[in-house]
Amino acid sequence: MNISEMTALEIGAAIKEGKLTATEAAEQVLDAAEKGNDKVNAYITICREQALKRAAEVQKKIESGELTSPLAGVPFSVKDNICTKGIKTSCASKILGDFAPVYNATVIQKLEDAGAVIIGKLNMDEFAMGSTSETSYYGAVKNPWDLNRVPGGSSGGSAAAVAGNMAAVTLGSDTGGSIRQPASYCGVTGFKPTYGTVSRYGLIAYASSLDQIGPVARDAADCAAVMDIISGKDSMDGTSLEMDYPSYLASLTGDIKGMKIGMPKECYSNSGLNAEVAGKTKAAAKVLEEAGAVVEEISLPFLDYVIPAYYIIAAAEASSNLSRFDGVKYGFRSENYSGLNDLYCASRSEGFGKEVKKRILLGTFVLSSGYYDAYYRKALKVKSVIKKQFDEIFSGYDLILCPVAPTTAPEIGKSLSDPMAMYLSDIFTVSVNIAGLPGISVPCGKDSSGMPVGVQLIGPALGDVNVLNAAFAYQQRTDYHKQFTEVQ
């Protein structure tokens, strides 16, 4: 049985029905990953021996009835900033070297308890800082639809692996759109949950108030199935929410009759928005209208302020979080130093890449005496205003529909040569992280160059089920998520 065009749930069902074994599924994904990785560079580490051993153990537990999850036996791949016990976790940075954690992130432990098989660790922008997956110490990730283009970032490896049939389903992290934007560029489905619904324990932090782990998959149903496993309160993460969690997969009815959806006029008057992207997202709104939703124009008056507020907050938190990488405790250590301070300076200068250094410097500056009030405190006030205005919108609407990114995937090298263009590519996604909301990117067509376009659905805090259900309803009526590419 060829699983290359099957969803994760279909693979899990085939394993449970005895049409396929977990070992056979793992072998197929491993073969595809090893074959395609020379061209796409989606993986930093592929764990063939470990994955096959694990698959054999899982198969026995499935046959004995010990494992009953719909995703038991399904091969998973994981972004390289999520800790995996005994498996190299580098954040795509030289400074972590061959660091292998002695523990699993909570999400990894939950996946393993459910019977998932970890295939490997995925390439990304260094420390998740970037929008193109070009800042990796291990080289740029390529877009499977066109190897001359970027896959988006920072979870570019997570999206490219699914799009290139090199993974059945993956985990990524989203700080300002880092799941949704690459999902859009690669023509797959990427879900960013409400902040706090998925534990961040074991996620190597970029910006702690913005970071969120989420799934990248073929479709919304796969994302919901993953959420059933990885969501929940975690005693190891004080920001995780204690509440009654829904059954995400069982909640997918496809019924969105009467749902009110707002389309922000500012997104479509944005001078950087490509006409074809605008047309595809408006067409997606029509599909949801035909399914019974009510779509109306709304306003997001804060759109011009989200990028500066986001980059001030994210850089400030990054400067604090990355201070732990000093060349002493683990990872890379410079050989050229004389004294402790020199060791810190040399190890960080040689170990961090250019983009990471730039954001650390910016963050340290905005937190410094004399500039804290002018920049960081002001950004926090803007964050509060954004959250309040979202609350006002969601008092009258169930969801917001808008583009994921202003354009389709740019060519490799173009964004790095124009950093402002890279930062502005996040304009439609960062406000979701600032406000801690759920958001999803689903494929809604291709442009005239054959590159995928994604549409974004955003919900209120804890409105994850509505977001997933609307995406599910859309995918019941379209087949863009079923269009695949062969890595050439």
C-alpha cells in the first residue's frame, strides 16, 4: 500500500485494519525522506534505525489492543526546536552543535504515549528567527513545488516535508506565523492553537509569550486528531491552561450554517497584497458563504502597528531567552578565548548566525535603560490595544478570514537581500500571536506560476474548534488540499 497521498488518519486506519503495518509505514516515509532530502533539505536528522525499532514495538501494542489512538503507528516528524530524548536538537544553529536532550518535550511524550513513530527532526530558520527557512546553519530549505523558491518559515522544514511526501504529519512552532505562512507557501494545512492549550515544555524558546506548538498536515481533520493528543494542562508549563478540553476531531461536523465571518478591508487595501492571492482568498470566502456562513466586511484598524509591536516584543524576549547559550553548559564552545567573558563573546559570535545576532541586539537595545519606555513598554501597550480590538470584533463575529501572506513563495535569496520584505511577509499573521488566538492556513488554489496560495481563518481565544470546523467545511467542498507534488 502506497501511503504517499494518504492523510495521517487514513494511514492510522489502514494500520488498525491490518492493511498496513507501522513498520511498513515508517519504511515508506523514511525512504521518501532520504530520497528527497538531498534536494529539499527538509530534515536535519533522519532516525532510520531508531524509528524502525520503535515502529515494531508500536505494531505489537496495536495488535494487542494496548494502543487505540487513530494516529497509532503513524510516522511523525518534528521541528528541530522541540526536545526529543537522545535525538539531536539543534534549533538549526551551530551554537547547539550535536546537543541531544535527556528528556522529551511534553508534546513528544504525549505523541509517543499515543503510539506515534518519530522519523526525524526538521530544518528551520535558526532559533525560529526568519520567515523563509534560509537562516539555518544547515542550509536553506527548498519548496517542493519549485526548488528555486523558499518554503516559508520558520517551520519551513515542517511544511516542505508534508508537501513533498517526506512526512505524513509534522509538528512546528508558531511565534508570528511560523506554522501558517509556510503551510500557505507549500500548499498544506497548518494550525496554530490558542496560546496555552498546548504545553511549551521542551520547546526551545524564542519569544515565550508568543511561541506555540502546532501541527502541519494534509488537512484540518489530521490537525484536529493531533490536537486531541498534544493539548491539555501540563504541570511543567505554568502558562498551559487548566480547562475542559474538547474532542477536536469529534467536533468536526462541517456544519457552518449561520456562522458569521469577517473579512478585514485593510488586508485587501494593503499595497503589498498580490492580486492573485487576494482573488483566491475572496473565492474561498464565497465557498464558505455557499456552505451557509455569513461573510461581511470588517475593519482591523491596528494592522499598520502589528509588525513594529511584534518585532520589539519578540526581539526583547529573544535577547533574554538566548542568554542561556554561553558556550559553557552545552553545545558549541569557541576554542579562541582568554577568560570567562571572552569565552561568552567568542562562543556567541561564532555560534549564532547573522539574523539571530541582529534580533538579540535589537532586543537588548529596546530593553536597555533609556529606551525601555520608548519602545518595549509602548509595544506592550499596543499589544493590549490589539487584544481589546479583537475582543470587540469577536463579540459580533465567529471568525475572521484573510490572506496568510501578501504573496506566494518568493525566490530563494530575495528576502534575505531585503530584510524588510521578509518582516512584512508576516503582516497578516503576527497579530494572532500577539493576542494569543487560534489560526489556521488551508490551501485555496495556486497562482499563475503554479505556486500554492493559503487562506487564513482566525478565531477568538479558545475558539479552536470553530476554526478547525470551518477549515474542515471548506476542505469538504474543495480539493486543493489533495493536490500533491513530486520532488524533481
